[in-house]
Amino acid sequence: MKIDTTTVQLVLAIAEEGSISRAADKLSLAVAAASKRLTDLEQQLGTKLFKRLPHGVKVTESGDKLLAHIKQIDNLIGRLEGDAQALGHGRDGRIIIGAPKSVVIQSLAQDIFRIQEKYPQITVKILEENSQVIQQLLRDKVIDVGIYEKTSGFLDLEKFDYQHDRLVLVYSRRHFQFPAEPVGIDDILNRPIVSLGKGSAILSAVQRAHRSRGRLFRNNFTVSGFDTMLALVRHGLGIGLMPPDILRSFHPEEALGSAEIDGDWHHRSYVLSFVEGQAQEQTLRNVVAELLGAAN
């Protein structure tokens, strides 16, 4: 059976108007063409939908039952058109974003909340990984959008500025003492340091600081998360480095102190890159535009 959208609309219009000619006018069809469409459909169905009267038509008993199905078809067509339009305008779809945990906490979570308010039909999934892994996932097209520390970039993709932050020194007041003014790099490098692991922006910053003094980072303690870093710092096993917003998110107790760091080696810049081909194109571009709009 072949039934097109025009014929569906025509049948419903005839039932509403009680007239083939008025329904044809409503849909800007010639009366003869409308009559033929109806006749062809009735032949396919093997039953009459309407009884022809001198001054119009009347729905038959079988037509009354079949009209319910035709209305369902019309509703499905409407949904199809609406969903297709939503996809075409980037209001629907699924986007996977990869970013380090510090980026998620400091800015990405808020950005995604705003995106969901504007595009409630877009599903956003977050993968938390370090900057090196994020780029690998982008390269392999596992994720659609990646946010990573700029100096760690090795991908040949366009990079857009997304976030800037800095690190502060975190320490146990019981085990270490630091002055109120910003702490110099030498004061930090002479203490045991608890750092995030391979591929993290923090480890890269610590390694750069050591190289600037002609030293090799001994990697006293390497952890996978800020919560673990704080656990070691609390027991005086070393000093930690983390963004101040991350530290505040843990509601640190009085026994933990923090200090600003002198210089600029601890400042970090994060960039955003994206790959096309997996996600719906306009949906991806809408999400990226929102992320970059917030960054600016």
C-alpha cells in the first residue's frame, strides 16, 4: 500500500469539511486530482471511506474505523517532521565531551547546565581523563569535543581558548610552614611534592618548574585524583598543587593551608578541539558555540 502525506491530509480534510471540493481548496488541489487520490486510496484499502451525497460526502462505517489509523499516521508524520527539523537545526542528538576533572568542576559543569537549559533534547555525556588521554580519544573519534591543557597539545586540530586557571600550594600546617607572601619556586622544589600522574597538566607544570632550575622531578608521590592528593597532604607526606576552586570544593579543614605561588609557571591554559563525522553536525556546532561563548 502506498499512501503519501498529501493523501493523508486530504482524507482528514474531507472528513472535517464534509466535502471533497472544500478539502481540495484547503490543500490547494484541483477537485479532479483530489477525487482521484481518494478513489485510488479506497481501491487500495478495498473499502469506501466516504459515501458520496448530492451536496458533499459522509464518512462510512468502515471509513470511521480507518480514519483513526489515518490520524495516527498524520501524527507520526508530524513527529517525524518535527524531529527531522530539530536534528537539522541542532536541537537534538548526543554529544560526548572529554575533559580533565579540574575543568569539569571549574567551568564545564556550569556550561553543560546552560546548554541543557537551551537545548533540552541534546544528550551530553562527559568523560573525565587527563589532557593526554583526552587528545587520544579525540584522535580516535571516541569523543566529539575535547578540552585539554594547551602545552600538552599534540593533535593537528584547530584549538580554541576555553579556560585559564592557576595552581595554589596546599599543605599541612602541622608539617610545613610557608610565609604569607607568594611562595617562590625554590621553596616548592625543595619539598616533597604530591602530583597527579602521567599526562596530567599538573605533572607537566611541576616538571617544567624543575627543568627551569636544571633539576629532575623525583616524583615523590603520584596519585590519580585530587581527593587522594589531599589525603597524602593531610599526613605530611608532601605538599600538593591544585586550582583554588578545586580546593574549595573539598571544604578544607583549618589544618590544611594554602598559599599563592610566585611567577607564572603554575598558570595553565586549556583549549577546546572537536572532530566532525560522528555526531550530528549542527548539534555539534551548537554545543561548541555555547562552550566557546561561555569561555569568551
